[in-house]
Amino acid sequence: MSHPVSPLAQPFPEVPAIAGVTPHVVRAGYKDWGRCDLTYVTFTEGTAVAGVFTKNLCCSSEVEIGRENVKRGTARALVVNAGNSNAFTGYRGREAVEQIMDQVAGNLGCAREDVFVSSTGVIGVPLPKDKAREGVEKAFSAAPCTWEEAANTIATTDTFAKGASATAMIGDTKVTLGAIIKGSGMIAPDMATMLGYIFTDAAVEPAFLQECLSAANLRSFSCITVDSDTSTSDTVLAFATGKAGNAPLVTAQSPGADAFAAAIQDVCRQLAHLVVRDGEGANKFIAVSVTGAVSDESARKVGMAIANSPLVKTAIAGEDANWGRVVMAVGKAGEPANRDTLSIGFGGTWAAKEGLPLADYDEAPVAAHLKGQDVTIEVDLGLGEGQATVWTCDLTHGYISINADYRS
């Protein structure tokens, strides 16, 4: 974390220990940095797993293997390598992943398919198998660590550690969720995001855990963008150990299932917002609220077109209430829109209504709103009942500086 801490940074929250989950961190030395870069998390037998993964067609072997193994629904360990994405590395990259899986499976006495591996960092450099082997071996005897230490260890260009937690009542039993995530740039997920991990002591059948995670993803990780670039390594995994002792959640009709699903969504939204707040070079957190669309999905696509527009993002960076750029972004989204029913506002103040600038529009409150760190853009398409909110950050010279020297 060599870059200045984001002005939108949030302190790391109290993330509780999760029964049946034990995190460890060590230094494998993937890059020339003086910090830990390998995270090793073990789970008790019977742990369920679910996941969502990038749709980037140039994805890493970690994603390809994880996508297949998550269908089994069981997990015993997670290994996360930071500093090297191991993507676009051919058979050598896959061999490195399989080596880690076999090494961990041998140590735990479990199936290799129960070992999940993620890597993040520079694309096109094979993960060094010798460093990975030595790092994993050290992890086997490493002392348990805190969640904040684990969050720092999975990071690359992040400027602050990111975590979240929530609880839910399933009958008379309280279940706990804890989570960490990394992500700062190359953020425009399609079915996933960056690298994120959710841990819970709830007893949940894998199929329902997957249902909850996929639904939460659509309202959180798939509604954020920093730079419109979808990573080759994006992964979110959820692990449920069952140690809370609740009656297992099997379907959405199971008692307490709605509370658990809400807790998953809460955690995912917390994590998603933290990633945007650490967007590379970000100075402002932007919420784009779209209403009046023909469907919720159409509203989300319109919102993402606005959130991904360099012209909109630079206008917000410059605190310029140039609502014409929002009009442009709505029109290019490829979704149903009508110039004559479109309304646009900032921070609760409408600048244009139903296709026309307001005659009494006062830009002063909008200008004041744009000077803050939290900015909202409101768009009403006037076509239907669809609505969605997406989140992004402004685009500053800091983004260029960070990415221009990323490999140096």
C-alpha cells in the first residue's frame, strides 16, 4: 500500500471470529515488498461453499478451477496470493494452482477440489511455484491472524484494509457473518468483483448459499464500477461452517432464510461500497439513482453507462454540474429512453424535468453538493417502474498516476 490513503477511506470495522474458520498470513515473497502476501484460511469439515466469478474470457486458472470446484459445494481451505494474478500464463499457471491444491489437500487430508485458490496482481507472469510451495509450507505452521491482517495481505493497490460483518437470527440462534475484500482498480464486475470472501458460522445447504450470494451480487458487486475494466481474476466466495448450530437453511422457505439472505446482501453492499471508496485516485463517492425505467435491469444498465462515463466522472471530479453529460450517457446506454420524459438532478435538486431545463433552476445548491465527498446523481426516465442504484467514484489524475507506474 505505497499510495496515499484514499480520502474516502473507512476504518477497519470489528469483524468477529467465525467458528470453524481460521485465517493465517505469511510472506511468500511474490514481489519485492516487506509484507505478507499469502493468506491461508482453513475450514472445519462440512463447510459449504458458494461463489461468483468473472465473465472475462481471459480469466486465470484459479477462476477456471474454482468455477468447477464450487459446484461440489464443499470447502476445507482457501489460499490467496497477492502480487501476481497468474492470469494469461498457460499450463505453467495451472500447474502452480494444482500444486497449491495438492499441497494443502495433503496437509489437511481432504480432496484437492475442496481447496480454493485466488491470485491477484500483474497479468502475464506465472506464479513462482517455488515461492508458492515455500509460502504454503510456512502457512501450515503460522499462528492465526486477525481479519484486518488478512485483509491487508490480500491487497495490491488498495490504500486501506476492507472488512464487514453482520448477524442474523435463525429461529433462536444468532449466526454471524464476517468478510474481507480487496479491490481498487480494474473494477467493473460482471457476476463478481475483485477478490472477496464471506465467512459465516450458519448451517446452510450449498445450493441455497449460492442462491443467496448470487442474488446479493446482483444488487452490490454488479452495481459498482471504478474504471469499466473487468478483471481476469474477479472472485467472490462464501463459506458456511454450520458451527452456529441452527436448523440448516435449505431453501428460501426455511425458517430464518429471509434474515440470512438479508445479512448476506448487507455484507456484500458494505464491501462493494468500500471498494468504490478506494477507487484508484478517487476523491468522491458517487451514487447514481435511476428510476422510471422499463425494468430494474434496464435501470441498472443506464446507471452503469452514467457511472462509467469518463465525461461524467471528470465533471464530478471538477465539481462541475454539467448535467448535459448525464443526458449523453443515458442516450448511449442502449436502453429505452425518451428525451422528452427525461429528468436529471444532483443531490436532490432537479436541473432538468421532462426533457427541458427548469426555468427557475438554481445551481448554487448543486454546486455546494458537488463540493462534498458523497455525491448523488438522480435520473428519472419517465417510462416505467424500473429502478436501480449503482455506485462509482470520480476520475482524477491520481488514477493515471497509479496505473502508469503499476509494474514499477
